Amino acid sequence: MKAARFDYEKPRELGAALKLLTEAGADAKVLAGGQSLGPMLNLRLAQPALLVDVRGLPELGEVRDEADAVFIGACTTHAAIEDGRVPDPTQGFLRKVARGIAYRAVRNRGTVGGSLAHADPAADWVSAMAVLDARIVVRGPQGERTVAAADFVLGIMSTALGEGEILVGVRVPKLSTRARWSYWKYCRKTGEFAEAIGAFVIDPDRGWWRGVMGATEGAPVVIEDARVLDPAAVAAEAYEPGTYEHQVHAVALKRAAAALDR
Amino acid sequence: MHKGVGARLPRKEDARFLRGQGQYVANIRMVGMCDVAFARSAVAHGRIRGIVKPSGREASVFTAADLAGVRPIVADSGLPGFKSSAFPVLATGKVRFVGEMLAMCVAATRAEAEDLAAAVEADIEPLPAVHDMLEALCPSAPRIHEHWPDNVFLETVIDADLADVQARAAIKVTRRIRTARQAMNPMEGRAVLAYVDRRLDQLVVYAGDQMPHITRTGLSECLGIDHGRIHVVSPDVGGGFGYKAILLPEVVCVAWLAMKLGRPVRWLEDRYEQLSANANCREHHYDITGYADADGRLLAIDCEAVVDSGAYSLYPFSACLEAAQVGSILPGPYRMEKYRCRTWSAATNKPGILPYRGVARTGVCFAIELVMDAIARAARREPYEVRLANLVPPDAMPFVNVTNKYFDSGDYPQAVRRAVAALGWDGWREKQRRGLPDGRRIGLGLAVYCEQAAHGTSVYYGWGIPMVPGHEQCQARLSPDGVLELRIGAHSHGQGMETAFAQVANELLGIDPANVRLIHGDTALTPYSTGTWGSRCAVMSGGAVATACQEIGRRVRRIAGKLMEVAAEDLELVNGEVRVAGTDRRMTLAEVAHVWYRQPQLLPDDVDPGGLETTAGYKAAKDTGTFSYACHAVVVAVDVELGHVDILDYAICEDGGTLINPMIVDGQIYGGLAQGIGTALYEEMPYDDNAQPLASTLSDYILPGPSEVPEPRIDHMETPSPLTFFGQKGIGEGGAIAPPAAIANAVNDALAPLGVELLEAPITPRRILAALAAAKKR
């Protein structure tokens, strides 16, 4: 299938991008790597009148090493993270997650901001940023604000982004050297969307025993204290016990937890 | 270096394919070319009350009413009782499957044509849809073709009295076995570009096509114009598998439009169309019983089989090919006393069935091999022991089996022994007993089959197929510079014929394959052929090439004999030269050719006036063709928490007779294996109760990728067929026949101790977990 007709703008600075989005309202969509939006355009599941290409915006290309966190600009590709071309404050967790996203060809263009804004529940960054308690940085007509990653995805393809707002980056906290983590996902086929994700980040210096159950029907389920973990009970928060979905999600949590001990 | 039959010569065509320089229909650009998109039915079954063209763009949209004079596609089997259905190229009266074409929209670009298609308004009164072949057979089912008394294209019966066997059988295994509907997914979709050549007063049709001559004939019949005014060219084809062995309604429509508009018109199928409108293969159901003695020796097979044949009979193979095949090949490579089989080709509200690599052999192998393993479990014997006890032994060859199939040659038990040994079966049994540290359960499985290929006239006539192959031809011409041109009517879509037939020429004429040019795919340049299907080309086209080369060789030696003043019999053809045996007197093929073309005064008086160009015809010594065979043996690890199956090892022992190019054969097997794994574990097009296809993208319809397909160990046996030129047999489909059965048997071997036996392909995690849960409850 071929996309329906659309107009295309590639603003060179953030203010211009925000103006375009505010004026077009729901008729505009932001384009970054195009790895999620492209197929939707081609299948005509999305028919925006205007595409605003944000890849030229300097703010979205920044990567900043801050005191307690690393700011990763929205247009940073999965490949850049996988390759370590971006500082990794998570003791290897970010790189491991990036490496497992789809296929390398997709990772060469797909972006962390695009993935979060698209909010496909099966997306790796949706789960990974939630368990890291990352902060999503948003810029809009009202200025800049941050949203906790766990609060950012509201449901399937639905986020806390308001009208005319752009996701400019994500602030990932620096884990201590004593941190341990695991990330386990089940795909029917290598490179395809996850059917279930289980992930844990343990950082005694922060008092963290965080976990997440991802690839659900909506927002990932964050486990604030994973010291007492009942995978079946967590899975039951989203799925009926006895179903296939419940089983694979419980197993994902179980295996992610077991991977911590290795 | 040997470059003839048997050489692992690198393929000539790979020079362009591996560099992305193949030329497919989509690569062709023509001035004024426009693109077509079809508005397709979103309803599986309904009465068309009206189709409204987008206002202001009516001249760019065409419905059935506009295509007056274009005849529907009709593919009637000659078998008694076959019910005829006409497939209009654009829907008329009723729609009968989701994806059926309602209107043809043309614009400067495909995107704009899709805009038009989206604006076409179809007023369709929905009717209850038939989504399942078993329900289609119920008397109360909605009628798909209202002039029929039921939803059955054809019923076939092979009858036998089983009373004696039933009384004697110590083991009786009864199962309901099912394979899912699939989409074939060649990398290149269907494609057609048509235009009118005013100089030649011809419609020219470029199409990715396995049978260009049949397409030409079909277009002639549908459009009502004579063959001379149609020229079909199939350039490079990016995968066929049967998907492009069909007279397409899209091709008829685009050809008609090219004639009407007087400009080049193109349609390129995309993956969405392929999945949502053309999931058209593999869906079988078997109610099957195997009777055996206490040792697992087969006494009889009794079966009722249904094939989901979709809504229309497609040309040229018809709706009943697969079910008719089921009846005659279900016995497989085994001996048995009695055999009874009834089949139905059921009509449903789905795309019409096409034969997909392996055709019915994949389904019957699945059915009978699962029964054989069940018999083995009942007899408490290893699966391979039960196979060895029942396979037709080599000393019985040639063997006429219980359905009168003529097995020409082979050592079926040896293939099993070698595959089992190659896998290291007994070693894996030991590992299975010990268990894997991560808790996954090991299972061993195997499947054996024999594959009838290059079946000819009487077989296809016997199946009532509207297209019956006869002799195959090759036109061979030795050029003035010693280059050999071979023209055949079949066409490559992965078989590597440009290389294989150059090797055949080398074998007979000593000519370097680099100096041999294969011309195929073009109806203006090649002899008529039913095309490439049924693994027939190595035997049929290869035999024709060999026969033609033999004749050229005779003529070359007659001329050279005169020139070198020796008897023709004293001349040998080696290394591109004609040599006097036992001496070093020689001339090149080019020098001989030069005399024919440029110095006829030097020719012998009795030179053949046909010169260095000849057309030779060929068919295998028996119409029943060849029987290649193989055993696939596999080890799996089943994760019983996730239902996930990993293939740990895979071994194949196959016998394709004499292999013209063993590397090409290996490639065929790898590709078939990948598709077989798809059938076994991944691929399924589900339909809901409204006969809506549910997997419209490749994230839902899962194709195995490199991580899912292991590299198999392939062991070749080469028992020459006594019926073909070099002893070669057809092997193009074998790789796709056995994997579903072998893998299912392995999974069942892993899970038998847990009381689980899976009988439905694909064996998905959901099905495994459901079966484990059900077994636990029991």
C-alpha cells in the first residue's frame, strides 16, 4: 500500500516545529526515524495532512552528561545506543535493550524518542525507561516539563503528550556500580514484537528493587518493590490466570528474575 | 575441471541476483506508464447491489460492466462430478471472498490509484459466510455457488473392503489431523506490465510468471484475441512456489486496460494484498485411521480428507487438484494390503486454492507420518523401526503401489538409516533420557516421503486437470561463433536453469557452460510449454535440452568428419572442440559452425538441411514420472513453560537420482526446508466466522527467518531413475514436504510422557500450552 497524500516540513529550530504542530493540531504527526510511523502511513492507518520532521532540531540531537543522569535527545537512534556512541549510565542495561530491538536496519533509523512517543506497548524503551524511572522531557506551547516514564504511557498508543507538545528527550538516571539488572523478552521470532517482557533493576545505593512487566495491552506494570516477587500475581494484574498471555508474562518475570542471579 | 552433469558449478544467474541487478517486472520503466490499484471486497460473501465510481473520476475506474466481452476464468476438471464455477475477472453478481476485485482504478502513480480505490463505494448486501471447510460440507451451509446442490467442487472415492483388516489389526490408530491455511509469500509479489506494440499489432504482457505460454493461451481465451496478437514475457521472477502458476484476473484486467487506453499499464501486488486477498494454500483436514499388526506392520489406511479449495476454481490447475492428489498419494512410500480414501474439495468463502510447493504431498506426509509415529508408540518400537518395516524395499523396485503409482527406483529404507545415523539418533535418545539442564524437553522425529515429479500426460489427464502436459521441447542453435543457444518453454523462478542446462549441454557437446545461453520466459522466442511446476523441468526440459544437444552433436560430427576426412563415429566432442579420437587433430565448434554459416561449399553433400539448429521433443519413459524420496530427521527442544520449540539439529538424506548440479539441489532443499519449518511452526492465516483473514501484515503472519531455520546436514543418495535422460529426478519441492511431519513427530516425542499429542499445524506455543493444560486436567 502507498501512503495517502501529505505535506512535509523539516523545521530547523524547535520553536518553528512547535508552531507548526500547534497550528495543524491533530492533522499533524511528528516524524523521526519513521520505523513505526512509516508502515502506518503505508497501510493508511494514519493519514496526517502534515508530517513535521524533527530530525533537524538541535535540541533533539543533544546528549548531555549531567550530575545524576544522562540526557539522551529524542532523535538518538537505537543503533547509537547499542554501539555505545552515547554514554550509558545504566551499567550496560541500555545497550542490552537497544541490541534486541527489531533488526539492525530498523535500529539504524529508529529513535528512542519516536519509540516512546508512539507508545506501542511491546516497544522495548517503553518498558525499559519505566523500570529505570527515567524522566521524559517534553516541550510545548507552555514551555518544558518532565514526566516520569512510568506515567508517560497511558495506554496502547496513548501518552501524556498534550496538544502541540514534542518529546525532546529522556533523562536516564545514573546507576551505581553495584547495580544489577536483567531484561528478558519472549518473541515468537527473532526481531519481531515481544509477546512478553520482564525486567529488573536492582541498585542498593538508590534503594531500588524495581521491576516491570511489559508488552501488555497498555502501559507497562511497574513493580516498585521486587524483593517479594510473585510473577503469577503480577501477571494477573493484566491477564486472566489460565490464559496464554498470563502464562508468558509470568514466565518472562520469572526468567528475568532468575537472570539476575547469574 | 568437470563442468557437466554432477558438477557443483556456481550459478551463472547469481552474477546479477547477488548484486541486486536482477530485472523484475517492477524494474521496467516505460514512457506513459500508469499504475493500477484494485478496489477489493471487504466482505467475504455478499450480493453486489451496486458499485459507485468516485465522482469526477469515472473515466479512471472500471467495473465488470465496463469489461464487456471479457470472458470469466473457467477451470473445469474432467473428473466426473466436478462442478463448474466461473470466476469473473471483476466481481459480478456476488462476491465470494475477501479481496475479490470489485473495480480497477488507474492513475499516474500507485498512491493516486489507491486514493481512487478507497473512494469507490460498493453496496454489498452481506450473506452468511462459509469460513470453515467442514462446515461448508454441512447440508445447511450457505451456498457459495447457488446453482450447486452443495459446496463441493468434487468428491473422489477409492473404495476397498476393510472388514478383514479391521478384524485382524492388533493396532488401530484413529486421528483428526489438520494443516492451516497459508500464504505463499514469494519475495516479489505478482506483477504485470502490459502495452500494445503498434508495429507488431500485439498486446505485450510482462509478468512474473511460471507459465508464460499458458498465460498467453488464457489471455487469448478471455480477451477473445488470437495467440498471434499476444506476446508474454516473464523476466526474472522473485519466487514462484506455485503462486505465479495461474492465469490471474489482474493480468486479464490490466491487459484489457492497456488495449483500451493505448498506454502501458502496470499492477504490482503488495504484501497487504498478498496476505489479505490471497491466502490460498495448504489447508487440509484428515480423518484417518491406520491399521497395523502388533509389530507396527501396516495393514491398511482408511481416510476421509477435505481440502479447503476456496471460492473459485483457478486456471490451470483447478480447484480439485489437491484433493484428487490426496487420494492417490496418501499411502506414501509404504506397502499395505488395503487402502480406502474419500476426498472432498470443499468450496468456502476464501481465495481459490493454488498448489504451493509440495502441493498435497505436504499434507499427506503430515497425516500419514503422524499416524506412523502413533503406531510406533502403540507398538512400543522406535519410529524408524516401524518405517523400515513398512517402506517399499529396494528389491521390490520398480514397484506398483496400492494406488497404482509406479515407483521407478530407489532404496527408501537406506534413506531412513542414513538420516537417522546422520542425526545421531541413539545419542540424542540418551540425552533425552538425561534431560536438559534448563528443563526443556528433547524430542526426536522423522518423516519419510516419496515425491512424484515430472508426472506427465496420463497422470494429469487422469486427475482431470484442464492443463495436460505433453512432450517438452528445446530449440538448440549453434551460432557462427560457437555459442550454443537453448530455447525452452519452461521458466526459472529459482531453479537455476541457466546453469543446469548449460551443464547438460557440456555433458553432451563438451561446450563450456560459459558459452551456452539459455533463453526462456518469452513466448515469442521459445517452444510452447505448460511451464515450471511439479518439479518437472530437470527431467522434461533437461531431457529436451539433452536430446536437442545430441542431435546438434550428430550434425557437428557429420560436418567435421567431412572437413577432417574421418568417419563421424571417430570424432569426440571435448572442451569445445571436435577431436579425432586417439590423435590431436581437432577443430573448434566455432570453426565447424563457421563452415555451415559462411562456407557451405565445404559441407558434405548429404548434410542435414536443418543445419546447426534443431527442435527436439522429449518426455520421460513413463508418464508417471519419477519418484525422488527423502528422510528428514530432527531433534527439537520444547520449552513447556512457553510452548516454544527450538530445532537443535536437522539431518536430511535425500535421493534425487542423478543430480545435475548438487549445489543447486542443496539450495532447493534449504529453501524448501525454510518453508516446511514455516508450515510446521509459524505460518497460519486464520479466518474469523465472517471469513475475514486476520493476519494482514508480516507481524501477524510469521515467516521463519534465518534465526529460525537451522542449516541441515544433507546426505545425498543418487539412485538413477531408469526413466529419464541422465537418471535425474524432480526434487524441487521435497524440502517443503517432510519438515511439518518430522517436527510434529519430534514435538510429540518430547511431550508424549506428558500425555500430549499435537495433530494440527502450525504447532504454535498456544497450541502446545493448551494441550499441556488439557493433559494436566485429565
